[in-house]
Amino acid sequence: YAEWQFEMGAQANTQHVLDTEEGDFLTYELFDEELEVRAVLRQAH
């Protein structure tokens, strides 16, 4: 999955959709508060 995301250029996308064996789709979002704070501080400099 990670390789597919990288190939699609979606490495900065926080939302991910996975399909289950039952045919359902699960959406989840990755969020790292520490990295978000670092990004804001880096832009401020």
C-alpha cells in the first residue's frame, strides 16, 4: 500500500481508504501533531 501511495504521488495525503475482505471501504486519517508543529515553525523562519 505504501509503495502504491508513493507511486500515485499521494505521500502528503493524510486520508487513506482501504477495502476490506467484505467489500467495504474504511477511511482513516493519519495525523502527527508534532510534525505539524514542526512544519509551521519551519515556515515561520
